[in-house]
Amino acid sequence: MLVCAMGDVHGKQHLDLVQGHQDEMAACDLVLIAGDITDANDLDVCGQVLGTLREMTDAEILAVFGNEEYDSSHQEYRERFRIVFLEEEVRDLRFDDLKVRVVGTTGSLDRPTWWQRTNVPDIWNRYKERLSSVSSLLDKGDADVLVLLMHYAPTYATLEGEKPSSFPEMGSMAFESLVLERRPDLVLHGHAHRGKKKAVLAKKQRSLEDYGAKGSEVPVYNVSLPAVGGPSFFEIKGERSGVLISEM
């Protein structure tokens, strides 16, 4: 199966980075959007972006909310648009014999932004609860592939290129610990417009059993359009030895 992932379309600001990939989009089985489809909570512009994507692909579209899709309007986004928004939720999909589980969340920050600290009284608890909720969802079950889709970065490793002083307000080392503990097969995020495209997270080896253990490394991709210059594509194939995920 072919998966397309992107984040930070920001309305018409970066839509041109998608429109040059019509053939690849048409071939996709699944499209994952890592938040910030629009700017400043403009639902009409969100509809225009999704309409353009619908002209390019018939694939199922799953998305998470970014910071530009305001909390107060999340229900309206769900009601107005024919895509699935995951908000600490799971979506199980089947493509031929391949079972794919997608866990979606906006994610958390190690330090809420000044605006959040000023305007969202419970933001610290909200981020803590979100981390706990996602932890309970990151269970592969009988799925072949477990994908974590986020807006904020679940590590500082893909934030290289941004100001280091801003890292705590762009990502979460607490989520990095969770990712290393639960070990999804693929992690996708946006938000980091100047960040690095890919990082591989790995636990420190504490024993001979840990060394080289299958699944000990977790690939994390920043799929922010302004960071990588276009949509990211991944091929997922079932192999005798398991599942192979490769970037196209």
C-alpha cells in the first residue's frame, strides 16, 4: 500500500507544494494529514484545501488537529468535512491482507506557549492527560502496522533547524519516552517548518537481549510541507519476515 503524509498546508499558503504531485496522490491508498490544514481557524479555507485534495485522490483521508484548528471549532470541523479527524482516537483499516492501525493526536508540548499559558487555564493538565490517553491507545493488537500521527513533534531530534530555545514549545520529550516505550512502526508529525525530515529514535542498549532487537528503533518523520518541500510518501509491504516500511 502507498501512504501519503503531509502537514502544515496552512490554507493556500503551501497548497502549491501538494499540487505538483497529482500522479503520486492518485496512486495512494491512504492520506494522513498532520494538522494545520488551515490558518487562524478559517473553516472555509479548510474546505477549499480538502476539496483540492479530493480532486487528486480517492484515498481515505485521516487527519489530526493542529494549533490553527482551534479547540472550540473541532466539532464543526468533524461535521462539515467528509474526512476523519482523530483526537486521541484510533482508526483500524484493512488494505488487502494488510491491517493498519492509526492513532491520532495533536500531541503535547513540554512547555505550553505563552498564548496557551495565558488563555488556556488547564493546558498543563490537558497535555499530561493527552500523553496518558495516547499511551493507552498505542497497542498494536492484531494490526500488522501501528502508525502514530501527530501535529507537535514527539521528539526534539526532528526540530534541528528551529531555534533550540523554542524546542520545548514545539515538541515533547515526554512523548519521545512514550514512543520508545510503545514502539509504533511509524511516527509522523508536522509543525516544524524548518525542522529536519527524519530521526530514528532508539533506546539505550542495557543488555545483550536489547542489542539489535527487532523494533528497537522507531522512525520519526517530520512531514511539514514547508520543511520537506512536498508530500511524503511511504510504501508499506507485507513480507515473510514481517512488514517493511520504506520512504518513496
